[in-house]
Amino acid sequence: AAYTMTPATGVLHWMSANAQRLGICVMQPEDEISVIGMAIGASFAGSRAMCATSGGGFALMTEAIGLAAMTETPVVVINSQSAGPSTGVPTKTEQGDLWQALGAGQGDYPKAVIAPLSVEDCFYMTQHALNLADRYQIPVILLSDLLLSEHNETVDGLDAKKISIDRGSWAKLNGAKFKRYVDTDSGVSPRAKPGMEDYFVFTAASDEHAEDGHVISDVDTNPIERKKMMEKRMRKMESIVLEMPPNVLLGKPDADLTLIGWGSTYSLLAALVEKAEASGLKINALAIRSIWPFLAQEVAQILTKAKKTLLIENNYTGQLARLIRQETGFEFTHQCLKYDGEPFYVDSAWAVVRRVYEGKAKN
């Protein structure tokens, strides 16, 4: 595990304090490029690896995230968002990196992006991300933020029995020449690691390659093999989408107003729904946890049945609204956006909710 940059330093502090007890290696290298490089190297060597940073550090990591995708090396990257751009307001919260995560790394490649909903959810979603990364040999990005990373909260309990570790598919001797990137129906090729039998020697390059790892991107170009390898990698998405964590619908399905948010706004949405029930108002809320691949059918079914909608998120441009429009065609008539570095507060958000509910808000 390698870490750097506020507000992700809480991860570093906890991991380093517990490293000896847990039997893990924790490093804080000189910069974010080294961080992601060490994490990918550790994973390539056979270890489970993750790293954590904020938006500025994540920007430096994106080329290497593409390396992990091309070499099909599992890695988990936590982006604990703060207010940007650049170092922006590093001690304040924001949800401004959704599209940065979606566009991380050049070209098309399979990946997953998950936005934990709460402190408790961070515990379970980190394990789920590690399993997804190992099972499908992909980069997985966790979009947390300063609000989740840097506040104290008591939870009822974290159940380790709910966690199972899946390291994915590993190669076995079968008498044939080992092909690290063998074309399979699932798109997942059995892995090998340094130190295994000589039989498993292979090349893992950042350039495009054939099934045996032979580079086909320079002198020895091969459009047919390139097409096959691209389709092999992208085929993983057909299974990944089935294993993405479900989004959460709060309140009763039949409501006069549906609130929508993602990640850390979950606690606000829950408080607003509770307040609405106490006030006799029919309001529910959809908390988005799976950012990519996006669960478009599930989201569209809820939004198209909604009588009225209000999007709530911590950024200037309504980044989730753009993603939902792209994936479902749904347009929000009302948005509540906050970008002053502060989280949403229930009372001020409730005032907006009431205005929309009563038809007094401008579109």
C-alpha cells in the first residue's frame, strides 16, 4: 500500500499505525507518480495493492492507471476529493472529480468507479474494489471526499464476516505454451507472477501486444491482433456491470419528489427523507454508488417514474446530472449545487427541497 496527499492522509495514518499488526507494507514515496508505480509493481509481483490521494495527485497517476489497464495488473486507487482545481482548497470538501475519474488514462479500457456512501460503506466498498480489481485485472477507482475522510463518526459495527477475499484466476501448468493475455470468453486471462516456474515467462508491456505478450505496436504492427486484444479487454465490462454494488433508494417508491445524489451526500439524502416523513411529505431519494459502469437501466426506471426530481451534489457543473443525461437521456429540471468548500447542511437543503416540492422553485 502506498499513499500520499491530503485529505487521503487519514488512510496513510491508519494503515501505517496498523501495518505491523496486519502484516502489510505501507510506503509514502516522494510523489504521486512513484506512488502509483509502486502500487502497480507490488500488484504485478503478486500482492494486493492500493494507493490513496486527492484530485491533484490523481491527475499525476492517470498515465500509470492506463499502464495497469494495458498490462492487466489489478490496482485500487482512492481519490479523496477536495475543492479544486489544482490544489484549490485542500482542507475543504467537494465532489468535483467524477469526470476526472471517468476519463483517467488515455484510450478505452475496462475499469470500475465506485463512490462509497458512508464511513461504514467505505469499509465494505474498499474490499469490493480489491476483489473486482483482482478478479478482472483492472484499475478500480474509489471516489471518496474530505467529508468522508476527515470526520469522526461512530458506527454500530463492521462485520468482517461479510468480507471474502477473491484473488482472481491464476495460471496453472497444462503442457502448452503460456499465453499471459490469452483470448477468453470472459476477457480475463489467468495471471502469473515473477518467481513462478520458468514456464510462465512472459512480456508485460505498456504497448499493445499479442496473446503471448509480444509487442505489436511498433515495427511488427498487427491490426487484427490489436482489434482482438482490445475486444478481449473490453469484454470484461459485460461481467463487471453485474457485480457493481447496487444504488440505494431511500423512502417509499411512490413519491411526489425524488432527490438524487451520489457518494457522501447519502447522509444528507437520508436526513431529508426522514424530515419529509416527519412533515407528512411524500419524498424519496436515490443515492448513486456505482459511477462506472453506470447502472443505467436501474436509474432510468426510477427517474422516469418520478413525478418531480431534484439533483443534489457538491460541484458547480452538476457532474452526475451530465452522466445520467449521457447514459439515460434524462434531464433534471431542478438542481441544488454547492461548491463553496462546505458540505450540505440539512436546514438550508431542506429549504430548497420545500420550494421544489411546493412548485415555488425556478427551474
